[in-house]
Amino acid sequence: MVQFHEHIISELIEDPIGGLVVLSSGLNLSKLISTLLSLHSSDQGTLLILSANPFQRKSISIANPRNPNNPNPNFDEGPTEITSELPAQQRYALYSSGGVYFITSRILIVDLLNSKIPTSKVSGIIILNAHLLSETSTEAFIVRILRSFNRSVYVRAFSDKPQAMVAGFAKAERIMKCLFVRKLHLWPRFQVYVSQELEKEPPEVVDIRVPMSSAMRVIQKAIIEVMDACLKEMRRTNKVDVEDLTVENGLFKSFDEIIRMQLDPIWHTLGKKTKQLVSDLKTLRKLLDYVVRYDAVTYLKYLDSLRVSENFRSVWIFAESSYKIFEYAKKRVYLFMRSEASTSSGGQTVKVSGKKRKAKEVQKEKEGITASNGQVCLHEVLEEAPKWKVLRDILEEIQEERQKQALSSGELVNAISEEDNGIVLVVCKDEHSCMQLEDCIMNGPKKVMQEEWQKYLLSKVELKRYEGRTKGTKKKAKEPKGFGILDGAVPQNPKENGEATSINKLENDALLAAASAIRNLSKKEIVNEESAQHDVDNEVKGQRREKGRSRKRLQGKQSTTESSNAVSEISDKSRSDSLVDEVEKTGDCTLASDGNGILGKHTEHVSTGVNSNQRPVPPIHFHALESDQCMLDILKPSVIIVYHPDITFVREIEVYAADYPSRKVKVYFLFYEESTEVQKFEASIRRENGAFESLIRQKSMMMIPVNLVIVDMREFMSSLPNVLHQKGMRIIPVTLEVGDYILSPSICVERKSIQDLFGSFQSGRLYNQVETMVRYYRIPVLLIEFSQDKSFSFQSASDIGDDVTPTNIISKLSLLVLHFPRLRIVWSRSLHATAEIFTSLKANQDEPDEAKAMRVGVPSEEGIVEDDVRAENYNTSAVEFLRRLPGVTDSNYRAIMNGCDSLSDMALLPVEKLADLMGGQKAARTLREFLDAKYPTML
């Protein structure tokens, strides 16, 4: 286990309530949780895991550390799952067993509401994917009910999606409120412990920048221009925040969520164009991603499907630069041209008979096709992905280095091979790329492109049939016999129909005829091999003859190219074949009887195996990131090739290298130079760092309410404690010497109704109360609470004078604030408003201490008052003694302190002087008589 995982676990264990952990993606959250679960003991109670997806459940079980000193031996096999298929009694037994279980929120909330869970037996809850939570989520409902029955239950929530935690206003704070946790643990990649651990033994990194082809650069530039044009159109609507509408944000899937989040409240008021722009931006992001991910033929096929599915509805298709996307995507696959003269690639005609003649014809069709005068021609380009050759070179280089190392030091290699299995891990984004790269390594890039090209041509047949059926359906309402090739009508003369001579029509017919040529070629190959196999199998009789026939059919199928397989995958093969035949007979472009003359260059013979002049490659394992499988800990490779860079997988490699410091890991990164692939990778790092910086700022200003409130016993004569309890606060009634409500160790509140406020000013009691709050608490608060059914003001504005008068309540409040600058006055309209104010004041504050609050202002047996700020300037014991003398009140004891330096000086003052200090003869005589009274003695 890496060191920073231990720091995270220690922080979580220290907090008995729990907390929210947000860490960078790829820092092996599954292993962190598995280690945390292994520390759980059955004596503590049952531990439930919520919101775990199937991948996370599998990863946590796989990452389970087999610790012989595990306090929970039942966890050796990993957590088990509680499902709805289990009867209620069995689920109750599992809840009481003290184990660790996966459970869905739906099952748990139903059992809670039906009282089928012993809540006292539940020690804690672990919630994954915390970024998906909200105030209305079922998980928040579960935590609220559990905490009401068992306050000792801890809640630990985890998320490795920091960008999602900053989506919306104060999302992290709202999640913490609904989970009743108060601590936010942030662990970004740049955190000190994380960076030190991952950079201690970093893997060897080779960054390879592969230049894109000129066509790829043009397509990428055109897509960015179209995307920018769509964003400008979106800005004109004034419906979305302009800061979010950037091309860099448009590279990520979260961009769609940001736009929809802003537009969802007004979605029904938006026009069709604005709604279509939102969809177009999503389509353009895919186009930008696919141009560097997929091969040229697959990309062209996707564009053709977009042209059919979106057509006139899309806004981006009509943008100024959109034609470049389609034009250069075609140029990467084929060139459409007219052949002016008859050409022949064969040169001489050789007469052969029988099987040799048929084989010669097939070879001739593969090498080149003749074209007659005035015909159109499709010239195959089939541009290979630039990364394919680089990948092959890297694999050959790895194998060559290993062979050299084996020859130089055989014994050393044998020792190393015990730890290194020799597998090279190649990482791609999706399964399609993995399968294609594997095929490319095994059979060569030319064969792969030819197979994709054949599939593309045959898909055009199905696409044409679909378009024809749609058009035919529309036109049958007007013309019963239909119109066009697919309706069975005789094509019109080009002079009568101008569309027939258009370039698009000729190009489409040429593609269909090329599909016909591929189909015929596949049929001839099948016939040739079947006839050759038939001569061999003539000698086999009985059951062996039947086996030979079946094997012959199987071999014939396997020997054909992928074009025949693609034809068989079409839902209605017979219709597709008849369609191709129909195009051959009725197409507007001039065709030879067997489809020759359309392809200027067709499939050359590609061996099914690797070319003989290619060097060997090491054993390879292809891994798709979309499969969500942790292959690093399973395969333990020493060489990793990241074909499609991803920031999450990069972090996984760093953690893997830190977990196995003795294993020297070498990583190759393949980037297309000056591509959006590089821009997206760098932007993802900036976005994650920015998300953590935002969370750090939010944490410093976070307002997490504390539930505990200490209330003076005398305050239960009002209804405010009842309202506070309704708001979910925990009320602790005690006898307080200072203040009425203690919200935190530093906040003390003295609550005054309007009537009580006037009486306290009249008697001078408020001055003394405020003075004691200022003495013992850092934030003294005077709460003035109005009645809900009365005016929220003392007097009208016209009655407020310019001068300070002793009888005016506003003047008294002003003098009080001037005398105690740290005093905070809070105005409340009603009891419910007071509860909301208390919630705000308690935010991001520690819980108050009940025992300490009761001792505030109360002298100990030695006469010492704790935390008395006056102790530095006054003899607090003498002051407390003075205040308890007869005739001394809260309104006159300060004048006595100012008039004499000590109690002995006061005892010597005459009655006239005491009357001046105490404000009256009666109080002075009372004090004088007490001081002059004879002390009783025992005779």
C-alpha cells in the first residue's frame, strides 16, 4: 500500500463522525477502500457500502489485502452483497453479524422504514461516487434516518471525480450537509504526500509525438472552425454563460452537462435552432475525437451515417468549413476520377485452361482492372493511421532490446524473468481500437485497411437500399410505378434527367459497382478453392467424404476476405445481392459486365500472416479503458504503451510503479503532434487542478452547520428550543451563568424579546449581561427577536431624532455598541427566522462543550474564574465580592470601582461620598450600615 493511503485512512479513523474524501482520479480508490474495510472488526458492528457500481465491487474484492493479522477474518474473501432475493430474516441476521456488505440504497431504505434493521448494530456507512449525491438522494435519506436512531454511526463518503464536485453552486458543501459530516479531505495529485510518494520511484517515460497526415490536419482544423461557429451562434442566444462556451471546454463530455444544466429550466422556451446547436456540439466533439482514434475508412463510414441520420436538421453541416470534413475524409480513403483512355495493368494475355485459367483470372482481377473509354474510376488511397507504424516500430525495438540483453547476460535475464512475464500492455480507449490494433499487428495494416474498405463498400449497398425505400415510399403516393433504380423503373436518359449526370450520382453508382466487383471476386475465390479441394477429396469415401465436404465449406469460408463476411452480416443478404445486380444492369455510369472498370486499384494479395521481412514482436496484451478493468495489478507488465493517453490511467501507472518499486516500469506515450489529443490531455490536468483549487477555497469558507446547541434552562419558557429541535438541532438544557444559547466555543447569544429588551435597559441588567459575554466569549451576540404578528421595527423613521437621548431605545443601543465594540446585534423577525440565523452562525464552527459552558462565569473553590479576560486588569474575586454587598447593584458597582482602588478604601468612605458613587442615599446607608455593623462574638 502506498504511503499516502495510510495518511488518508488515519485521518478518517481520527474523526468518529466521518468525512468526505475527494482525491484525484486514478489514485487507486478501490485499494484504499479495501484496506479501510480490512481494518474493520466485527466487534465494532456491521459496515454497509452504498452506491458501488459493479466495476467498483469487483475492484474492491480483487484489491482485498490478505492480511493474516486481519481483525476481521470473515473479510478475507472480500465484502459480500445483500440482495432483495434474500428473505427478510436472513437479511436481518446479516445486519446483526458485524460483517462488511455491499447493499443498494433501495433495499436499505425499505428495510429501515420497515424496522427490519437493528440500527444499534450498524457501526458505519461507506458511500462511493459521492459526487452523484444531492439533498433529495436516497443515500441522504438513509443517513438521516440512521443518525436519528444511532448517533454514533459514522459516514465516510468517497469521490475520485473532483470536476463533478465543483459543478453547481457549493456542491461539496451541500453534499456534506446532507450526509451530516463536517470534514472535507482533499487529496490532489499535487498534495505533498502524494507527490513525494509517486515521484520517489517514477517510471521511465518515453513521449513520442507522431505527426498527423495532411488530410487529418485539415479535417481537425475544419471541425474546430465549425465548432467555433456553432459556439458563436450559441452566444447570440444569450441563454448560456459565455465563459463556458469555449472550444477547449467543448472537448469534454462534461460540456454537454454544463450546457444542459443551464438550459434545462428554459428548455421548453428554446427554439429548434438552439436545441439543434446543443446536439451539434456533441456530434462535433465526437468527430474531433474519432479523427485521431479510428482509421480513415471507419471515420468515413461514421460521416456517411451522420449525413443520412442528421441531413438537413443539423446546423453544422451547413457551416462554411463543413465541406472540408467530408471532402478530405473521402480523400483519405479513395479518389473519384474519370478515365479517359483504355488501360490495362496486365500487359499480356496468357491462355490457360481449367483450374489454372480460373486462378489466373482471379489474380488478374486482384492486380488491376481495365477501364474503357469514358468510364469513371475509384482509386483506392486507404490512408493508414500514422500511429500504426510507430506502434509496430516500438514493439520491434522492445523485442530487439530484450534479445540483445539475453545474449549479453543470460543468467541475469533468467533471474529477472521470474519477476517480469515479458508482456507488453497496449492501452486503447475502446474495444474496437484494441481489436483493430491486434489485427494490424498480426496481419499487417494493408490487410486491415482492405477489410475495412470492403466492409464500407458493402455497407453502401445497405445504405442505398434504405434511402431508396424511403424515397420510394414518398414517391409512390404520387407515381404508382415509382421512380429510380431501386424502384425497378428503367432509368431515364441523362439528357432527360440532369441529376443522373451529377458527380455525386456517378460517385455513388461507382461505389455500388465496386461493391459488386468485390462480391463477384469473393464468389470466384470460393469456386476456385472448392474445385481444388474437390479433386483432393474425391479419394475419400464414406464418413470421411462427409467430413471433407464440411471441412471444404469451412475452409472456403475462412479463405475468403472479410467482404463475404460483411455481406453475410447484412440483415437481408438476398435483397442486397439483388440490389448490386440491379445496379450493375441499370446504373447510369458505364460498367463492364463483371464490374471491371470501376476500381482503378483493387485488393492486392495480402498474406494472412505477418510479412516475412518484418521483425518479431514480444507478447502483447491489448486493454480497453472503457472496460473498467484494473489490468496493471493482474498482468504486472514492465512495458506499457499508452496508445490513447488518458489522465486517469497515467495516475494508475504512477501508483502501480510506487506499489512495485523494484520493478522497472517503462511507459511509451503516443500523441499526435499538434492535435486536440494533446490539447485535451493537457486541459484535463488543468481542469482537475482548477477543481481542487476551487475546493480548497470552498473548504476555507465552508459553512457546515453543527447540530449541538446548549440552551439555558430559563429559555424553555419560550418556544425557540422547540423550533430549533424541529430544524434538526440537538438541544442540551443546562444552567448557564453567562448567555442564553451557546452555539460554539466562541459564540454566545443573549436573546431578548422586545418587552424584555426595554426592561433590561431600564434595570441595567443588559449592560452587565453584555459585559460578561464580552469577558468570556470571543463573539458575543445580542439577539433581538420580534413577534411574527407585529411590526419589524421599534419606531417609525420620522420618530428617530438626530441627538442621543437617554429615553430613546435606539440611543441606548448605540451607546451599548460604542461601549462594547465586539458586540454583534442580530435582528430576527420570528422564531423560525431565529432558527435559520442560528444555523448560519453555527456554520464552520466547532461543537460547544457542555461542561465548559456550565463553568463559564462561576468561580471555583479557590475563587478563580476560568477564562476571565478581566483577570489581567482586575481582581476578579474582589469584584465578585463587591457585587454581592448590600446596596450594590449592576448599575452602580462600576462607579464604586472607579471611585476607590480597593475594598479597604471603600470601607473608609463616608456616607455622602458613597451616595455620590452609588446614586442615592438609601443604597449608601444600606452599605454603610452593613460595613459598620458589629461582628458577633462568642463570650
